[in-house]
Amino acid sequence: MDIQFTEEQELLRSSVQRLLRDQYDFEARRKIAASEEGFSRKHWDAFAELGLLAAPFSEGAGGLGGGPLSTMIVMHEFGRHLVVEPFVETVVLAGGLIEHVGTPEQQQSFIPEIIDGSKIWTLAWTERASRFDLANVTTRARREGSDYVLTGAKTMVIAAPWADCLIVSARTSGGNTDRGGVSLFVVDRRAAGIDLQGFKTIDGRRAAEVSLRDVRGQLLGAEGEGVAALEACRDRAIGALCAEAVGAIGELNSATLEYSKTRKQFGTTIGSFQVLQHRMVDMFIAHQEALSLMQHLSLSLSGGDAGLSRLASGAKSKIGYAGKFVADQAVQLHGGMGMTDELNVGHYFKRLSSINIQFGDPAFHVLRYAQLVTAA
């Protein structure tokens, strides 16, 4: 599959490429990730000024109407440059939930602050025992007047140390693993009763363990129907993460090919060894297959095709295995220096490893795909 971009989409892609080429090379990225804050507000503002934060939102919500295809374009380029800023967390996850299940008042209040870059959001849904199960929620919410009060804990909340607001899943009824009874709530990160213990992730980003003790939150969407909203959100997030992974895979292939032309062993370049040529051909094929799946998934997300969750799981598993294969081969072909901090190969390896476990690892999605096919 090869998507033919419109003039507007080509303009978006070239704008992102130019910005990242000029301002976000590997050394700049290393400094950003190593800084105390862990991301660049200057670059976040530049993304907003360029319209990247507005691109996926519908025109009715104040965006540019680009939808999932614009997300694919942005995230593919972000993957090539290992961008650490929380585009997925703020725009795709939180922004998508607000746009799809929020009230008109919530959309008018929250989305403009995302688009102009003044507020950073993230989604807190993972708990220690939940693994990849969206319905396994022990955090509780009880109603008090027009608000709700939340008590519980969330783990591995990506971008929480940077966020101004969180969308938190909490149970308003039912047992801990019931599909019904899970609701979503908007919570101010600086609200009384919230405790964050931030840490650095293996791919250079920031996350936090979040504890909530009688924290006031605002209901987002219908009470008790949060799992369905999170499932649709997961499909959109998978589309974005797959695009990022494909961008990273492409860069690993390019770096490995270039290295094979200069590194000499036994008096000749290693790229002349037939067995290594076979490896690099396999890496190229894995990238092309992943690229095709990424485009197919993004087109399906744009059209709201039937069987979308099945396709999302298929793409996540296939691209996940492709990313692991290419990353492993790239590190091996670079030798010991492949995992050094000074070389970008190890950073791509770590980012692909992190992407692989977000919203379900490849093994989980193979099983989920089979279950969805059986149920169809």
C-alpha cells in the first residue's frame, strides 16, 4: 500500500521534516532528554505554532481536520527523530477522549488549551494488577454534589510529571474486573490529594506513579461507559505508536546500511559479506511490511472501517515483531557500540522496546486478534 498524500498533507509532512531537521537532530534530542525537565517547552510551543497540535482535531473542535492521517504523518517523523515531547499523550489520548466523549462545554474549555500548547495532558489508566486490561480498575470514585471524589493509584503514567491535567479511569460501580462501571474523570494534577513519584523511563522520557486520596474530579463522558471509550482511544493510540515505530525502523535501517559501507573487517567492508547482506534485506522487507500495515491502519481509522480493533491488534503485533527484529539486527551489526549512549542506534532500540509494551505487547495483540476473529 502506498498512500497518495493531498497537497495539504504533503505540506504538513514537509513542514515537520524541516522543523525537526533544523532544530531536533540527535545531539539536540540527547540534551533535551538529559535536561532536568526532560522535554523542551520551546519545541512544544514550536509544534503548536506550526499547527501540529491542531492537525488531528476536527474543524468543529477548532482543529485543522486532518484526523488519523495527519497523526500518522506527524508521528512517523517524530519516530525518525526520537521526539520525546508528549504528542501522543496530550493530543491523541487525552485530546481524542475529550473530542469523542466530552460534553460541548468540556470540548470548548479543554481543546483550545491543547491546540495552543498552553496545557499538557495525559491519560492515567494502568494499575499494578491490570496489565493490559482496560476493565481491571480498582481506583474508586464516589459522587459528592456535582463532582466526584477519587481514591486509588495508577502506575507508569507517561508524561505525568509534565502534565497540567490527567484523565483518570476509576470505578463508579461493579467489581474490580467488570466491564461496566468504569468512568473517566478530568483531574488537575496539582489538586489536593494527588501525589506523584516521577522517574525516567528506559527511552529517556518521564513517567510517574500516581496516588489519589480523595481527589476531586470532573466526569468525562457517560458514567460507567469508560471502557468502550478507552478501547476506541487505544485503537487511535496504536495507530500513532505504529507510525512512530515505522519511522524509527526506517532510521535504523538507514543507519545500519551506512555503517556496513564504512566498517571494515578482514580487510573489506562488512556490507560485502553475503550473510550480512541477507540480514539487511530481511530488515528492509520488515520495514516495508510495517509501512504498509501502518498506512492501512491509518486509512481505516480515518474511515471508521468495520473490524477496526482487529486491524489495530494485527498491526500492533506485526509492527512490534518487526521493530524488535530490526532493532536486534541493527545492534548486532553495529557490534558493542550499538548500545552506547553516543550512538543513536541504542536509543532507537530502547524507544522501540518501550513502544512494544504500550497498550499491549505483540503477544497480547496476537491473542486479542485471534479472539476478535473468532467472535466476528
